[in-house]
Amino acid sequence: MKRMGTKEVFRPTISCLLLLFCVGCKCIASELEATQTATLKVDASSQLARKIPDTLFGMFFEEINHAGAGGIWAELVSNRGFEAGGLHTPSNIDPWSIIGDDSSVFVATDRTSCFSRNIIALRMEVLCDDCPAGGVGIYNPGFWGMNIEDGKTYNLVMYVKSAEAAELTVSLASSDGLQKLASATVPVAGTSSWTKVEQKFIAKGTNRTSRLQITSNKKGVVWLDQVSLMPSDTFKGHGFRKELISMLLDLKPRFLRFPGGCFVEGDWLRNAFRWRESIGPWEERPGHFGDVWHYWTDDGLGYYEFLQLSEDLGAAPIWVFNNGISHNDEVSTAAIAPFVKDVLDSLEFARGTANSTWGSVRAAMGHPEPFPVKYVAIGNEDCGKKYYLGNYLKFYNAIREAYPDIQMISNCDGSSKPLDHPADLYDFHVYTDSKTLFNMKGTFDRTSRTGPKAFVSEYAVWRSDAGRGSLLASLAEAAFLTGLEKNSDIVQMASYAPLFVNDNDQTWNPDAIVFNSWQQYGTPSYWMQKLFRESSGAMLHPATISSNYSGSLAASAITWQEDSGNSFLRVKIVNFGSDKVSLTISATGLQASINALGSNATVLTSSNVMDENSFSNPTKVVPVTTQLGNAAEQMQVTLAAHSFSSFDLALSQSKLVAEM
């Protein structure tokens, strides 16, 4: 592998050795890989430069693939309130299971909880007089096993009651219960009232597939409810899994679109996300069944937490709300008023003063200052449905009157024809094969420059050539994003989808980040996005490719500045083809000289275009950065076949200062 930046002269090698092997009438031929030539001209003059929107690249979070529950939300207990089985009792308590057998312990749900919004509790009756060593009871495996790590602290909260004095043992144990990592004895006073129990555990050992056990050796009845186990070291103490949030921070997202997606709609409205039921004390949240992606969420990760996450990431929150439409049922425009009021209340919760009705609820949760919600999406993928336009206008007019600064996003695509209703932005979603997406890099070239801006809120290569996140998919996506950069006068925002997948729930592939209870890695699409993280707010420059091979190339050029003040001309180019390319980069109009010592090349490629990352090899396809020793206003580089290259040319500070 040749070092990037060294000049190479490509000589046709006579050892094109057409090794011919003839078997009967069949011949097999092998020849060396061809090398194409191309020139990329960048006009970096200030006259033709254009500022890219500060908001161009962000991220879209949807509760899919257990991205939140069992993902970024660090709660270790699944179905912590026993509500997942529904309101009719007795009900299924999955994934809780019993320790012992039906002769020693009997458990059943009933409607005796002290929480009015989630009334289900668990009644546990210990039947044995002479119980087995270790006791009998229940255990929770979390989301495919709890990751318990040696020396770390875990905070237990649960609610208990018993008519007679009882004693419980709460333990963190291996999946078979044999290895005890931490344990505590919890006395239960004999009373008819519920008692809140709080206990800290410090793990003595590491087990990646642990479980939480609650056992007793004493005959009697104990009720349990709202059993929570959280690691103490969450991101900023806000309940998020540190290592996953760190990967988000590395992308420098300018916005966060949440909480969906189809998760917002529901297959049926009764299962749609309801912001009002996802706020307040976590114990009081009823949770709900997400019927699109087929799993229960306790909604510990609720509307407030999404707003907090946006703030923690330094990203503008984009609240996607239900507009009275699901996949299978709709509220007529004549009856939509309660839904409109509900959304206005959600905005007061986010933006209202601490003295307002809903702002006071937010303040009581620990955030007296308002959250700066300036974007809302009215529904998700609902354009063309019977009541969408009528409902949309009701929401639009009410929000515009109450919050005139909020930018509203329509579900209807305005890229090829004008919208027939007012909007500040419109959604554009694309999931397709790699070749099609590569060729869509010019999608917005002919879009009208008047009217609402485009929000490419969901894009990705998927299905046949995407695998679980292939190099090929990332190359097509990179080419598509260079087109969005060039059209950023009309495209204001863009985000990849989906963001996360728990390896145990691969409902949708591919995704940007793959994780389990203790590991995580970025797919090539994640690493591709990292090479665009400096584009938001940068200056865009015209970049023109000249080559007979240009149909396999895509490029863009920006100037950007580090926090330290160092400035760079960044040239990004995708080689989607199977040939190497000898590329001449020619930059004119620079207002500073190029400093070779501070310049580098970063390349995303692999030996096979369908290569993927995995837990066993998480860095198989990642960008590799080398110093660009020949950096100059005109230079020659070699593009590997099937590669995405980013050349950062350091600009001399002395000349920049002199010309400012």
C-alpha cells in the first residue's frame, strides 16, 4: 500500500501477463487493475464561496432496534414496573422469571400499585417453610443480560410492601445465579403502605450477562413495583450510556431529530408515542408498547430526556410529533383540536417559563431554564393520507400564532414540485441501493431555490448491497452527501437513519452504530459521517471533476477552521468504481498558502467493497490518516478503488492574518 501524497508514475507493465489456462475449451484470463486519470479543480476564491448552513449535518434518533430501551438509556431492568403485560391481570411479566418452582413461590400481577398512572404491581408469595439455600423469588435478565463491571457502583430503587415483616435479598448475579457480584439484605416492615427502597451496590467481579435477583427464605407475601437498576456513571448524570453518547459527540451533530420515525405514529394511534405520559417522575410513567417495532418501553427515555440529550450534545432539538395519524387510523380534521392543544402544551413544557403551567413541570424535573425548541415536524411520512393536509394546517396555524419563530417541517416532498401548503422545511427520505443513491448526488441540482428548504431527515443504503453496514453503502452515502453540500443553499439539514441497533434486535439493517450490553462499534457509514462533521457552517467552494471516469467520482471542497484557529481546505472525493485513479488536485483563489507539514489525507477503504465491521473486528473498515507530504496548490494523489478520501490542506496562518 503506497503512502498517500507521494507522486506516482503509472507505467503500463508488460507483465499484463495474460496467464492463460485452457481446460478443454475454457480459458481463464487475469490482468492487472486499470488506472484511470482525473483532474479536480477547486476555486477557493472568496467571490464564489458560499457558507454552508450551521445546521447541515445532525442525527436522527428513533426508538427502533432497542436503540433507547436497552441502548443509550442506561436502565438495566426491562419491564421495571411489570406493566408490559397490559392492564388485565394476571398478566405476562416477561422477561422476569421465578427462582424456585411453583411449589415454593407463586407470583402474579395485580392492580395494587401506589402509582395511579401505572397501577400494575407484582405479588410474590413464598410458599416454602424450608426454602432452598439462596431462597426463592424472581430475577430480571435486563436486555439480553446486564453488563456488571468490577468496582463500579449500581443504584437500585424499588417499591415494596408486606403486611408482615419480611426480609429480601437483592443480588447481582451471573445468568445462572451461581456467581454473586453484589448482594444486600433489605428488611421490609410489616405495613399496608408502600415503601421506597434505595440501595447502592459495588460489584465484586465482572459479568456481561448478569441478572438482578430478589429472593426470600421466609414464608409470606411481598408486593414489588418499579424496580430500577442504573449504573452510577451515566453521561453527565443524566441517565445515558457514556460510551454510546461519546460516539455521538464524535460526530459533532448540529441537531437531534426525535423520537421517530414510525415510533411517533404507531401502527395504531393507541400505541403512538405520547409526550405527556413520558414526563414526570420515572416511577409514574405508564410506558407503552411500540407496535411498529414490536417491543415495550418503560419511557424512562421520554420527551424531557430527549430535550436534555439535545442540550448535552450541543444539538438543536427537532420534535417530531403525532398529527393524529398512525399507519392504520386517522383523526379527522374536524376532531383534531385536542391533538393541537396537546402539541401546544408540549411546546410550553419545553419553552415556557418556570412559572407557566407546563414550564413549571419541566422546572420541577430539574431544568428551570427553557429548552430552545425551534423546529418541529408535523407528523412522519404522512403526506397523502386522507386527513394530513387538513390536520397539518390546523397545527401550522396554531403553532405559528403561539410561537412565530418555530420552523415547521412538512412531510410532503417539495424537491421536484412546489408544495400546496405553507412550510419552512419539507422532509425528504430515501432508502435505496448503493448505485441509485450514488447517482442521486445531483437530486437537488434542479430544485427551485425559492420556497421552503429541504430536510433530508432519513437517508441510507439498505437491502441487497448494504449488508449490516458495508463499505459500498458508505461510499454511495458519501457521494450523496457531497451533493447535499453543493446544494446546501436549498438543503438545510440531513441525517442518516437508523442511528443505533442492539445486536440482539436487528429489526432494521444497516445502522450507524452497533452495540450490545458492553461493546459497540461504528459501521463504515458511521465513519463516513465523521468525515463530514466539519462541513456544517464551513465555506463551500466550487469543485469540478474532469475525467472519462467522472461517472464513478463525486467530490466537494470546503474551508473550515479548528477550535484552535487553524484553517484547512478540505477536498473530499469518492471513487465509487473498481479502478484506481491518478488524481490531480488543482486549487486556485486561495487566500493563504498551503503548509505541507500540517496537511493530511484520510482514506476510508478496504480490500473488499462488501467488507463490514464487527465485534470481532470493529476496525476492519475505518478511516486511516497519514501526513500529506506533497500538499500544494497543485498536487497528485492516488485514489484507491472503492474509496472515500478526504484531503485536509493546512492554510498558512501568517498569510491569512496579513490579508484579513
